[in-house]
Amino acid sequence: MKTTDILNLLGGLALFLYGMQMMSNGLEAAAGKKMQKILERLTCNRFVGVLVGAGITALIQSSSATTVMVVGFVNSGMMTLQQAVWIIMGANIGTTITGQLVALDIGALAPLIAFVGVAIAMFVKKKQVQYWAHIVAGLGILFIGMNLMSDSMMPLRDSPAFANVVANFSNPLVGILVGAGFTALIQSSSASVGILQALANSGIVALPTAVYVLFGQNIGTCITAVLAAIGTSRSAKRTTVIHLMFNIIGTCIFTIVCMTTPLTAIVASWTPTNPAGQIANMHTLFNIVTTILLLPFGTQLAAVATKILPERASEKEEGFHLKYINAIPEIRSKDSQVGSTAIALHNISGELSRMAGMVTKNIQESFDSVQGGTAKYLESVSQREEYVDFLNKEISSYISSIMSQEENMSDAAAISAYYKICGNLERISDHAMNICEYSKRLDDEKLSFSDMAVVEIESMKKACLEAMDSFKHMEPLSQEALTQVSDLEEKIDNMTDTYRENQLSRMKVKECSHETSILYSEMLTDFERIGDHALNIGEALASM
């Protein structure tokens, strides 16, 4: 194999991977959010879950991407482990579409397909059309890369050394390990199967030799999900265990079948003149049959995964979750048990207290970040802000479900007040996030506030924390307590005006830079808004 052949092989692989990435990115841009919503909502029924997983994976052309998405949903509490089983099974079927596309004998049209896609992307300005143009261009580039790889591998047919290496693939254990290792390395079963198809098209490997490598590739693709599960909840980690179990069980079954029956010859006979098609068909057959066999045992797979990773005492605290509201039905009927409203109000109060605690922590760390001019708290504040957004969505949804059914005027007023509080807490967290993001610019651009500004920032922090402390327990406020909150909000307004004047004075004597002046002005706006939302919360609690 000459140097030019090696370069062509590397170039072909680069084009193949880039084409696949273009297709994936285009499809995600065109319908990414819709895919997530479908995954969230249509997974209660196992058959629908499998179809949804297969369909979405066929679109984004990556079972790894779908599985990683599912790991994220399980980690956040938006999807149960049981629902994840069906999606994973479907994802393994959907990922075979890339191999089937590669098996299509349209290599001669590949340059034309790529040209049409690029031309549309360049000359049509509409974003949605451009997304689909990227898909078309990616498909053409993928085929060009495939052809380039196949041509560059032709000389290997006459290499005795390479023939000896390939001969070892017929050993099931060696083939499976090679397939799993290579796929884990490049983190894409679609790409590794495509390379195997290129070897087959070049006449270097036949299906009986390649079949065990193919099975191993299905195991290797799990590495992406395993990496994505690092640092997630136990339930999310169990999702990757299920993914591994599915492919390992399928590999064991098909390895035994291929060793004891003429299955390989039968699949090869379907497309005798298309080696790439033979591999694609075996890949599809592997995943469809494994799914059919394991579909009735999805609950058992989840149970085994739970035994492998048993529940820990702290497990319920991991991931985004509702701590109190889950303890009662989400929608109550009119003939519900006596005292259910009191239970509902108590649980909503508990969730809002948790939410207020997170918001308070965000305020503390955001001001600390700005004072220190470092973004070290940015990640923790950002994660907590996502949690607050999750709580706001879930609590608001729950309150909406019971609000229309409550006939007691007093309880209805309390429920309505909690709804307002939830929204205002979320807005305070947004402003805290804004303040923390200023620290990143300070850190990146090596900016710093004047000593006087740092003192003023400390006063802002204390005022905000004092306001949050007024309703940390989410209990109804007396008129006297409301007056204190109102006085504090007025104090924050006065502080804002004073600090703006002080900032102008510092600017006149050039004690601060133009960049820090802009940041400080924006921070004062966030500070004032926090005071406004705190007063809204106080008034809502007083109305109860």
C-alpha cells in the first residue's frame, strides 16, 4: 500500500465522517427540539417507544446521540428508566439506516448530490431550506468519502500481511474485540460499519469474515453513552447499562447462531453482488431481531440494571426532581379525600422553599464571583439555574392542574399566590445568573471594579440576601413583615440611584474603565429587579 493510498484512505475517512456530521447537524437543526418533545411524551407504550427511538435515530443517524439524549432525560427526571428501555431498543434499529444508505449503489451520482446540496445552501438564504441542503450535501460527501476509501483499500487485496490480519477476524472473539475497540475509539458505529463496508467493496473482507467485527461494533457504540453518564444520577447510569446489555446479549445470540447455522450464507444470498449491502442487511437483522427477542423483557432488563447499580441512600437527591409534590396525585378530582388541599398546599410550600434556597445560593455565589472577578462559580450557578427553571415549570404545571378544581376561596387564593411566587423566584434566579455571567467577562478580559464599587457590591449582596431571608419558609406574612419587605425594596431602589451617581462620579475622574462601567450599570439594573420581584413575593405571601 503506497503513501498516496494511505493519504486517500485518511481523506476518504475524513469526508465520510464529515458528511455524516453534516447530515446529523442539518437534521438536528431542522427538527431537534421536536425530537426532544417526541422523546419526552411518546414513551409510555413500549411499541411506540421503539418506533420513536428508531425514527429519531434514523433522522439524526446516530444511536449514540439518541442514547445520550435519553441519559440526559433520565438524569433530569423527565423520563423513567422503563421508558428509556424502549427508546434504546429503537435507537439500535434506527442507526442501521446509515449502513443501508451506504449500500445503495449510487457512488457515481455522489458528486452531483454534493454539488446540489452545496449550491442550494449557498444561494438560498432561508434557514430551513439551508438545513435540508446541508443534509443533501452531507449525503453526497459521505458517498464520495466512501468511494475514496474503497479505492484506496484496493491494493490491500494483494497484501499477504493484511490478508493474515483479516483472516483472524473469522475468530469470533478476535472479531468482536476488534469491532468493539475500533468503534469505541471513533465513537460511531455508523462510521465503523461504513469502513467495514468499504473493506467489503474493495474485496478485502467477505461477510463470513466481517460478521463478528460487525457484532462487536454494536458493543463499541455504547462507549459514547457511558462517557455521557459520568457524573449523572444512578438512574442515568443504569440507562447505559441497559444499552450495553442489549448489545452484548444480541452479540452472544448472533455469534452462536452464525457459528451453528448457515445464517451468514442466507443473508449474503439476498444481495450476492453487493458486499456492502450484505453487511448492512446483517446489521439491520441483528438489531431488529434482538429488539423483537428482548422487547417482552424490557422490565427485566431495567430490574437487572438496578441490581447491577443498586439504589443508594442519596439516590433520590440526584438529578432534577420534585421532592414533595410527587407524594400526591398530580390532578385531584372533586371527590378526593378530605384534607387533600392542605396536603397540596403544604407540598407546594415545601417545593417553593427548596426553590428559594437555590435562588438564595445563586445570589450569594453570583455576587461573590463578581467581587472576586473570577468565573469559578459560573458552572454551579448555571446548573442551579437550570434546576430552578425545571422546578418553575413543574410546580407551575402542578398548580395549574389543581387551580381550576379548587372551590374554597381561601385555598384558591393561596394556590394563586404560590403560582405568582414561583414565577418571581424564577425571575430572581435569572437576574442572579446575569450577574454571575458578568464575572466571566471580568475574568476573560482581566477587568476589575474599583475598591468603592466592590464595597457597594457587598452592600447589594447583603440587601438581596436579607430580602430572600424574609420568605425562606414560604409562610404567610403579617402586615408588619410585609412593611419590612416593602421598606427593603425602597431601600434597594435608593441604593440603586445612589450607586449610579457614584459610578458617574468615578467615571468623571477616570477611576474606572468604560468596560467596567457598563457591567456595573447592568448589574445595578439586575439588583433593582431582584428587589422588585422580592416585593412581589412578599405581597403574594401577605395575601394568603
